Amino acid sequence: MKEVSGGDIKQESLSDCWIMASLTALANVPGGLQRICVAHDTKLGIYGFVFYRDGEWIYSIINDKLDLQSSLRDSQSTQRDLLQQIDCEDNENVYRKAYQTGSKALFLVGSWIGEGVEDLSGGVTNELLTSDVLDIGEFWDKEMSRVNDEFLFGASTGLLERGYGERNGISEGQGYVVIDTRTLRSGQLLVMLRNP
């Protein structure tokens, strides 16, 4: 966990880009993931996480080595009892546990990146449409240029209307994280995005 970075996070299933982008944003800040993964044992595959919900931190434990298909889970044994203690519930999605729902809809259906960042960091989300930026220079200087120093930035497209397809490699309805920003000598502004 000491050397985990945003580049280590990979999206593997559809519609979870928002939470993957949120994790990537947090991983780009030194110590960011360590703040939410408060305890772990990589040999056993046990990780303790905290999520922020309704003004308080909620604790969850996940075991990534638990074989949910094992016949051991159906037999009466000391090992089974140990597995159940480690599992601390269904273990399928710790994040869903924090929201006290068994529904996959909450976790798997596309959502706002800001919600994920807020739940992971305890910070406050500010949603901003690019069309709402009145002064690009001021926004760049006071907000965008401070990415990962003072702010975590997520980005997405096509959320209000189903979008128009691909735009120079940017997919509609996909969540991204702002990794870095630069201003060239020519004055051109660059934003480095990552698609988890």
C-alpha cells in the first residue's frame, strides 16, 4: 500500500468508471489511499476501509482472497467460522455496504465522480459545467492549476444528455480523473486526463 499510485487502478467492468476515477484521484495525492485503507494485511488479503456518509465515517472490512465458490463456506468447521469473521458480510462491494443496500444498482450503474470522491475523502463536491465557467483564466489560476495540491478533479461527458459519441478520444458517459495541468510558454493550457 505504500507505493500505490493512480496508475495502479484499472477499470474492469462497465459502469464503474466513476468510482474507479474517484479512487484514481485519491491515489494521485500522497497518502490518499492510505487515508481510506486504514489497515491491511496483504498476505491474508484483508483490508479495512473507511467511507464518509451522512457526516460520519463508516468502517468496512474486505477480504480479497475469500473464495465465495468454495465448498468450505457451506461446511461446518473452524475454518468456515474464521472465514465468516474475516468476511464481515457479503464482501462483494464494500462501498455498497457503506450505503446499507444489497442492490447492485447503487454501485454498478453510472454515477457522478464527485459522489465517489466525496465518499472516499470526506470532502465537499462542487459540480461545475464547463459552460458555467465565465473567466477561463481565473478558473485555471485559482482552481485547475491546483489539482492534487488543493483540489481533486474528476471529469465526465454526456451526463445530462446521452452525448454525441466520441470526441477526439473522449468517450461520452465515461468518468475521467484530472491527473495534472500545465501552461505552456505559448499560453496554451493542457489538462492530463486518465481513463481508469
